[in-house]
Amino acid sequence: MLPLLVPSVALLGLVLQPPSPAARSVRAPRAGRVLLGWGPDPVWSDQSVESISDAGEGLKAITIDAALDGFGKGGQYLQIREPGAEKAGIFAIASAPGASPLEFLIKEQPPSDWSPGTGWLTGASAGAALEMSQAMGSGFLKTDDALEGISTVLLFAVGSGISPIRSVIESGALDGKSVELFYGARTPAMMSYTDKFAAWEELGVSVTPVISQPEGTGWEGCTGYVQDVAREKGIADPKATALLLCGMKGMAVAIKEMAEEAGIPEERVLANF
């Protein structure tokens, strides 16, 4: 089963309270100990917002000028919290390893019984204080040979899920591969990073934006859902193809089904944690 299905929403901008030590593992039949935590305990550092700007309807681009321990692969994430707060948000890093400043694409989320929401951060101004953890996770390509024998990489993202996909594109890890990005949003106004599409094309990434609710927007490109557009286009060489994805549960399930139909092994459908 895809590891993306349950926790993917956290990496799209939702704020979750890291599980308590007692809840970090459960016993599964024949599987021993299954870890449910978000990685190692965070090591907090005092930082501040360098800049904040609109990045699409309901989305903010936020930069933090800070060195980040452990950041070496596209798709990694970290935790951010308001100073002194108990709960923290888990956010994918949008910038590539080594790039400065750190960049994030954060979805505006209201508070709830289990989350403080992101309003304290998306509504902040430059200079606002925050606490940030070290980098976490192993990114999309968890081993050095993850793309061995792979000639084609298909990337799938919806909404703010483009954040870790952007990181892996700009990291150089896909250099030499035939790469196509299927990036979906409800409306053109909700699609981020359109100003980067040309640069990604220059890096060898074919970009296919997909709008699911085009009515009244004047959109003339692909419509529907990213997995349906990719399925209609077809996969020429499934045995030499890998899929990287970040998005909502429904998309992840559909892409896994598409991969299975095409004959792409499950281990080549890669999430970023």
C-alpha cells in the first residue's frame, strides 16, 4: 500500500500535532512494530520569516533565511511552530537542497480542535518569529539507486503538493531522465509556480498543467484530473518508468491503480516520506 495515503495531507500544508510517544507505534499482525511518527524528535531553532507573498488563491510563498541541518534530497520536510506553541505544522521544503533562502508553499488553513491552523504563519509579516526543526524524511529518492534502470519519470502533484515536487525538479536528481510533470489545481488562480514552468522546461521537464474546474475561467489547456490526463496519454515503457507523487488521497489511490494497470511495479511509485 502506498505510504502516501494517510499522512500526505500534512505535507500539503495542514498542521498536525506530532503524535505522543505512546501513539508513535502500533502492533500489526506479522509486521512487527509499525512506526506512525513523523520522524525523529525535532531539534528546534529560533528563526524568522524573511518574506511572505501570495502564491495563488489560498496559498502563500514563505522564505526563511537559515541553514538547515540534514537537508540533502528533494522531498524532505520539517516542522514549524509558533514560538512556545505545543503543536507544530509539518511542511515540505519547496527549494532545492543548497538553495538559499529556504522556500515553502503553505496552504491557508483555519484552526480546528486538533490543529492551530496556519493562519498565524500565512498571516504573518516579514520578521515574524518562529521555531523550526531540522530537515526530516528521506525525500522521494530514498536510496542512491532509486532510479537505476529508469529512463522516464512521471511527476504528479495537486495544489500545494507541488512544493516537494519543485524541490526534486530543481535538485538535479532527475537530470538525464525523460521527465513529465502533471500538475493539477481546481482553477488557474489556485495554481502556483506558473512563473517557473519555463525554467523547468529548460531543465528537461515537460509541464502539463491540468485544471479540474475550468468553467468560467477561460482555461484552454488540459482539464479533469492529473491521473486521467496521464492515463489517456499512455505510458510507453512501463518497465523503465517511475512515478513520484504528492497530493490528496484520492489522487494517490488513482495513480497507484493506473500504475498497476500499466505494469509499473509498486516500488517505483514513490512518495516523499
